[in-house]
Amino acid sequence: MKKEENINKEEQAVIDLETADTLPGGEEADVDGEEENPDIEIEEGEEEEESEQQEQPTRPTLKEVIEENAREDEKPFSSTLALKTILGGDILNTQAIRRQVWLILLITFFAILYVSNRYSCQKQQIKIDKLNKELKKAKYKTLSLSSVLTERCRESHVVELMSATNDSTIHPADQPPYIIMTPSDRQQ
């Protein structure tokens, strides 16, 4: 609020200085307060008004206002921190922030790196989960196919299939297999 009052006072001072230099007819006014026409006498009431005006604090000149505004961004950061100064961007003009620009950029870089790394890790985790699901499906399919194959390879199932087809020349054996001994087997 104080800053707004200071700005309004400065703007008023600039406007007063600009209007004080010219008279309504476009003629230049004397800045010192002395009149150019010596024929007009100043009455006593007017003299009192002038003395009262001189007692009032003097307004800054246009040059002083401009110099103050030019140095405004170089002023040190005030101890009071308001939301208006943060949102208005005034906090970025302080010397302390300017000295820490590289640190802020480094922190920003690491934050971006952290976010991108997390994103890529999440993508890899999703891919791993998808591949694990496919692996489970493949294991279940392999297990079911293995049981079907075992069922079809049993002797009883094979005999049923052979008896179902009459043109097969292959028959199950009626006699047990013969054991043939060779001379090398006899020595043992």
C-alpha cells in the first residue's frame, strides 16, 4: 500500500512539474516564483500564501523522480515478503536472487531430469508388467498342451485309435518281448 502511495505521489509530482512550467496561454512560467511583469504589485494576502507554500515540504523535481525510479531495481530486497511482491515479479529484481541464478538453473535442470527419469522408468515398468502377463499366458498354454500330448501318447489311447481304424496293420503285441543275450552281455 505504501508503494502505491509513493508511486501516486511521484506521478502527481511529475504532473505538477509539467503543468507548473507552462501557463494556460502556452507561455512559459517563471520557475523561481518571481513575476516577469514588475507593474503588478503583490498584495499582502498573496505574500502570506507564498510564504505558507514555501514552508511546505518541497516536491521532488522531475530529474530526482527519474533518478529514483532508475535506481529502484538496484535497491536491496526488503525484509517484508508479501504475495504482491512475489506475484508482481519484484522479488526477481533483488541482488540476492541475481547472485543465485546459476543455482536456480541447476535445480531446475535436476528437476526436469528427475521428472523425465521417472517417466521413462514408469514406461519400462509398464512394459515389464505386459511381458510378465504374456509369459504367464505362454506358461499356461505350454502346460495345457503338454497335458494334452501326454494324454494322447498313452498306450491305451493309442490302442483305441488303432482299433478304430481297421486298415491299420499295426497291432498290439500278444506276447511279452524276447530278451536276446549277446556274448558281451553274458560276460558281465
